[in-house]
Amino acid sequence: IGTGIPYKKRILVPVGGQIHPVRTDHIAYFFSEESHSYLVDADGMRYLLDHPLDYYELRMDPERFFRVNRDCIAAKEAVQEVTPLPGSRYSISLSPDFRTQVSRRRAGAFLKWIR
């Protein structure tokens, strides 16, 4: 993306009144739901985040993370299955336990990224 912002190595998340660092190589995906953003790690732990997905999109290494739609940023290692859908779209299964669709606008870039 070339923002000049260094890519994060860790994301700090609040856990029970403390701050817990999550290594970016342990993040499976980010998602938003009802105007809240969450991080899900490879173990399936879900953490509420302080910033919107746009903030994390700019700070995550684009070799490892891809904004698949307005509500999800996926780690390459978390992509388990890619299913073509009508209209140049794709459904993806992420581990652990998440399914979403790649937006039509991002489908071509997603296929290049995932290879």
C-alpha cells in the first residue's frame, strides 16, 4: 500500500482490565459486526478492538493480510477454502470457523494474493 506506516508485529488488545499483545503471525482474521471491530486469533479467541478495520488494513503486511470485503480482513494462512460464486464472486472459509464473501470489486486482486 505504501503508506509509510510500519507494519505491526503485535496488536495490543484489552483483556479483563489488562493489555494483551497478540502477534500478527497468530492472527487469523479481523471482522466488524454491529459497528464493532474484532480480532480472531488462530486459537479462535475473539478480542474487541479499539479501531475500525481501515486502521488495521493500513498497518498489516499486505503479503499476509487482505481486505476481502468491508467487514473482513483475512490472513492468508487462515484461508481454508475458496468457492466460486455467480457474478465473479467468491465465498471463502476461514479457520477458525468463519465464512464470508470476497467482494466483486476485490475478487481479481484476491485471486492474485492467495496464489
